[in-house]
Amino acid sequence: MMASRRAAPDVARQGTVIALRGTVVALATAFVSATGLLALLAGGVARRVVTPSARVPDTTIIDVDTAAQTITLSRSDDTVLPGRYGLFTTGTQSYIKLGTVLSARGETVTRKLLTQIDESDSLASAAGFSGWYFSDPAELHLPFERADVGTALGVCPAWVFPGAASEDAAPTEDVWAVHIHGRGTTRAETLRGVPLFHAAGITSILASYRNDPDAPRSRGGTSALGATEWRDVDRAIGYARRAGARRIVLVGWSMGGAIAMQLAVNSAHRDLIGGVVLDSPVVDWRQVLSHHAALSGIPRPLTRVALDALTRRWASPLTGAVDPISWDRLDVLAQARDLVTPTLILHSDGDDFVPAQASRDLRDLRPDLIELEEFEGARHTKLWNYDEERWTSRIREWLDARGLSVAGAAGS
């Protein structure tokens, strides 16, 4: 009887231990599963950040009136903007130019067509609204040549537009503007800025960089958000230097702004950089990506994990980023005290893609060096389209004040 009494507690303890072990295993399995799920979700978010983005339709062509040469689109914050724009299409036309808004009623907006559309043309309904306006260098009707810029990855093609002579002075042949496009676009995005610099007597080089459609592919083919792309653009500065440039103006659009600021700090030719002009620039990627994550309804903890994963080499299989991305190095606000180059920023309070707050913060940190021209109502990289006269005159005044244009050089 005594033995049986001792056995009962032993059996009970064994059952308890087994149950506890089962609970621990279940909890551990659940933890691993949850952690794995979190990692997969974070990896998916991170992969979207570094994967080169493709243009996706964001408006619908509802009607084309070939007699009146008008086009009716679905209404959005972009398609209702005043000014001149472009539209990526498919069918017999791949890109068409749009003029002024003629009417905006309900869910539609009708604009003037600036590209001739005939009855024989056929356009798909899905289209992409664009601020490019110009899609080919020949459309500027300015002399230009094609150039090959050698980089560590191979040849990056570029366009070079010589500056114009004025009545009073020859072109400032020693001043070149290096135009840098944004993420998911091509150097055609920066064609809008060329006439201004041409008229100022400044030679322009429109650079391409790794993973552009006509440029070399990086290892893995992913974007580093400017952390490596700047090295290719630095070679374009070297090309300009060998061609006679003695002063450089960097002109960056969106992510091109992030690249320009990397160049201002790290370029082997930074002694030549006399000014930086930024249109809708990315000043701090963490702010931009957190903003987009919030708009997409991604929880903040997941966003933090995704951003952290992009800094870890071991997470590369999940994130797709071959090399870790240092957010601190891409944070211009954190490096504000190290900046030495006069900079003009043009940004809009209506930019919901790269919010203007970081540009304001940078101006406030370095008011001695940074000027901010803030537009109202324009949207991301559409300031030229929205108010070309203001965009052009503000940059020209800034160039003149620094002796970087024909007029400024003549007066200095």
C-alpha cells in the first residue's frame, strides 16, 4: 500500500512535467511561428523598398475628342493640377502631352491635348499621369550629344547640352549642371530643367546610374536609395571635369536629391561643387518610408523591423538588399553641420509622396546655407509643371547671386 501511494505522486509529477513540456514546446513553436511570420512580413515590406519600382497606371482615359483635341481623365489630386504634364499610355501612342484644365466636373477632368491624336489612334484606358512633360531630348530643340560615362559597373549613358551664349557674354563653359533623376524614373525626368540652365549659359549633363533601363545592373539589381548610386553620378562629374568644368551645380529630383547630398559630402570632386538645387528631395529616408507605411496601414512595429532588417547583412535573403543600407548615412538632417555647399530647395506643401517637413527642418538647421522655396498646392516633382515661371525665376536668381550663370559671372 505504501508503494502504491508513492507511485501515485510520481506518476502525477511525470504527467505534470510532460504537460509543462508540451506547453513549453507549444509556446516555443507559436513564438517561432510568430517570429517567422513577422520576419516574412517585414522582409516583404523591406523588399518593396529596394525593388526598382515600375510605372503603374494611376488614372483612366475616359474619352478622347479628336475634333476638339481634348482628353477626359478620371479625376485625382494630380490630374486636376493646373499646368503642362504628360501621360504614359499604351496603344498607338506611348506618351502624350497635356495642357490646361478645361473643365473638372464630378469624377472627371478634361484637359487640352498638346500631342495630336487622330481618329486612327487607339489608346488603352489605363494611363499614368506624369510631370516629365518632355520624354526625349530632341523635344527641347536644343543642341545635345550623347555621352558614355564609365563607372565601376560599366558604361552609364548620358546626354550633354551645351550652354547658350548671351548677347553680352559667351557661355560659362567652366560651369556644368549635373541633373540627377529620382527613383523608378530615368534621366528624361530632368529634361524640364535643361532650358533654364541652357539660357543661363551652363552646360548640362543628364546622368544615368545603376539599374536604370539603359545602364548597368548592380549585383542583385536592387536600389540602395542613393547609398551606392551616387558613385555612378560622381563619375559623371568626373566626365564634366575632364571636359573643362571648373564649377559644378548638382540638380537633384526626389531620390536624386538624396544622391546630390551624398555627392556634396562624399564626392571625389566636391571641391568643384559650387551649389546644389533640389526639387522635392528626399532628406531623410526613414521619414519618407515611415510616412508611406502609415498610408498603407502597415503597423509601426512592422515598419521598424523592416527598416532595421535593411541594415542587416544576414537579412538579405528576406529583404532582397544585397548590401546593408545605413539610414544614418542617408539622413541629411543628421549630417547638417557637415554641409558646406549653398543649397536651394524647392518643395511643395502638397507633396504627399515626399512630405516637405524634412526640407523645412534642414532649412531651420542651416539657415546660413539652405534656402527653401515652398510652393502651395503643387505635388511631388511637379513644381515646374505647376508654376514654370516661378520655378525658373527662383533658380535663375539663385544662380545669378552665386555667379554661376552668364549674368551672374558677368556681374561678379
